[in-house]
Amino acid sequence: MLADAGIALTPAELEGIEVADFGLGRLEEIGLQLVVYVNTERVCAKELVLFPRQTCPEHRHPAVGATPGKEETFRCRRGIVHLHVEGEGEIVLRPGDQYTILPDTLHWFKAGGEGAVVSEFSTQSRDELDVFTDPRIVR
Amino acid sequence: MLADAGIALTPAELEGIEVADFGLGRLEEIGLQLVVYVNTERVCAKELVLFPRQTCPEHRHPAVGATPGKEETFRCRRGIVHLHVEGEGEIVLRPGDQYTILPDTLHWFKAGGEGAVVSEFSTQSRDELDVFTDPRIVR
């Protein structure tokens, strides 16, 4: 799917693709595949790959001490993404569409029937601090 | 070139492509074309497009008050980029290759014979504060 989207990866990146099933064991339905390009104290960029109708479950990125929570912009590259943001309802992202999610705001998203590739531009990513609505989830 | 790289833009983005000739009036030789996706106080993401053998001239991103200078990661999407970084010499970026330039570090870059498309992931972009080595340059 990444190659179809014209995204070149190095062999090390291909080997390092992260597969997150959120501890639920239902990857095809609830999960996410990620390539992390860069994640410093200041900036993070990733490609997110979603299988057809795969969902990334509802979560938020809380503040850490004096640092506000993660701010993230999702930019759809391929496919369709149905993004649900607290207080905003559903936002449909098609290729070239993007949306910025403010810190500590609940959100979840689901790919359309052809899956999706989404670029994420954000502040530092610390996935282990994400707060998921479903208490069974382990990140 | 962006379309060839599989990058979808909205009509507004296509209309808003920024063309920088750095005040030198020699765009084909010294210049840069930019699509700014997002530029908040915390995060910036752009696509940079370079014509064949076009150069972005040497500059650095200094600190602004207590905030360290801009940190930027260049990720080559298409073509070849010859990146020159103070203290590092020349770094050749091919599709899938990337390099992170630390704040306040002099750098310049030039596309190969087929031009280049480069994604930039960075902290806030304030181009008007960039310091160019060539005093004739106006950003």
C-alpha cells in the first residue's frame, strides 16, 4: 500500500514497520501499521497504514508535566479515512485532505473499503502515554 | 512533479504553491517551490520541489529568544538531493533517505538532474528569521 502511494522506504524501514493490535488480538479489525520517520523531543513524522475498514480506537494525548499533549495533523495520501474528533463529529479525509487534532482531544479513525495511507505530522510521540477509552487496550 | 511523486494536493494548495527566488531573480538556478501543509507554533510540514539542478542557498535557523532554532528533517521522495551541512560535508539523499539538520546549523542543497521532491518535517517555520550567507538574499 505504501509503494502504491508512491512512498519509498529503505530496507531498514520496511523491516521496522510497527504493527499495533492494541493488545486486543483483532488486528484486521482494530489496529494500525506505522512507519516512524523521525521522533525527536520536538518533532515527529510517521506514515500510518490502515487495512480496509481497520479502526484505530478512541484515545487522547494528555499533557505531560508542563508540556501540552501531542498535537497531530493527519494528511490523507491514499484511500479514505473517517476521522471522529471529540466535539467535531465525523470528518471524512480523502487524498490531499488534512485535519489538525488539538492536544488532549479524544479521536478515533477508520479506513474506508480500500484501506488508507495517512501522513502524521506532530510533536513528540510517546505512545505509551496515550489514554484509550477502552480499558482493555494496551499500547 | 508532485503528481508524479504520488502527492495529492487540493485545488487551494495547488494555487497556493510558494515560489521563492530569494530576491535574486535567477529562479531556475537558485530557488525553491514549496507547499506548506501545516505550520503551527509547534509543528511544520512542507513539500519542497526543486527544478533540475536548482539550489536552495546556504542558510541557518537561529534561536528566537529562549526557543532553539528550527530543527528540520528532510526526506527525499523523488529525484536526488545533494545536501551540504556545516561540519558534515555532502550528504546524498535518494528516495527514502532522510537527514535531520540541527538548529542553527548552516546548510544548503541542490537537486540532481531530474529535480527533486523533498518532505520537510520541522518545528515552527519562520522563514523571515532565516539567516542567509549571501547578504544579497531577501526571503
